[in-house]
Amino acid sequence: MVEIGTGTGVSGVWLLRGMRADGVLTTIDVEVEHQRIARRIFAEAGFPSGRTRIITGRALDVLPRLADGAYDLVFVDAEATGFQACVEAALRLLRSGGVLALNGALAGGRIGDPAARDVETVTVREAIKAIRESEHWIPALLPVGHGLLAAVKC
Ligand SMILES: C[S@@+](CC[C@H](N)C(=O)[O-])C[C@H]1O[C@@H](n2cnc3c(N)ncnc32)[C@H](O)[C@@H]1O
């Protein structure tokens, strides 16, 4: 799996728990300090270091270095303005049948408000529209938390 936005490792632990026992989480974040905490959280949750590949850097710099069609799931939990580029990268990285999960797909509840034209809301709206209209994805928008868009790669 690939995670964009390691943060302090909360979602990473859940992803690791849901993976097969030899699955590896490749997780990316610009903040080395966040990842230092995440590394400790992964260890405390019982996952050996070989189960995670923690890469420091901007998603758009790191994603091109990852292998095509090699991943089962791409989880995006970073700034919404990068969603579109992450969606394009996910299409390349996922195997057929793999899943893209975008956290924050309701843009704080603003997504359905036509008057909301701020950069974040517009970016999220455009990313979701592109997925919905694409023949490469079968999407579902789940109204949980900040909104989770799950899309299966055809
Ligand atoms: C909402 S937090 C992630 C929380 C994390 N998934 C967790 O459950 O602990 C967003 C993270 O994305 C990182 N981030 C923001 N923009 C990024 C980018 N362009 N590339 C990589 N990481 C980024 C931030 O440093 C921050 O740690």
C-alpha cells in the first residue's frame, strides 16, 4: 500500500492491521518530525521496521519513483490541493482491481455548497468529478468523517 500523508502514523497503523502479514506500507510525508513519531507508533503497535517504508519528501517528487501497477491500495491523506496529481499517480501505481481512497472528499462539508469557491473545495470537486467521469475508476463516496472517496481501478 501507498499512503500520502504519514502524519503521526494513526492511519498507517490501521492500514498495516488490514494488510496481509507480509504486506508493506510505503508512506510519504514532507515532515520528518511527523514521521519520527509515526516510526515509534508503528513499532509500539508491534509492526517490525520491514513492514514500513517511510519516505520523506513531497508526494509529487516521491510518487514518480514508485513502481507501476505494484500496489493494492493508495490512501491520500494530505493537502487537498494535491488531490488531482495524486489521483493521476494512483492510476499508474495501482494494479487492476486496486483501490484509491481519498480522505477529505467532503471538503469540510463545503463540497455540496455551490457558493463555496475556495481553492480547496474547488480542487476536491474537480478531482471527484474527474474520477466520476473517468472510465478507469468505479467510485463510491462514503459520508464518514471528512468524507472518504473509494474508487476501484478498472
Ligand atoms: C492530515 S495529516 C495526515 C495524518 C495521518 N494520515 C495520520 O493518520 O496520522 C496530513 C499530512 O500530510 C503531510 N503533507 C502535506 N502536504 C504534503 C505533500 N505535498 N507531500 C507529502 N506530505 C504532505 C503533512 O505534513 C501532514 O503530516
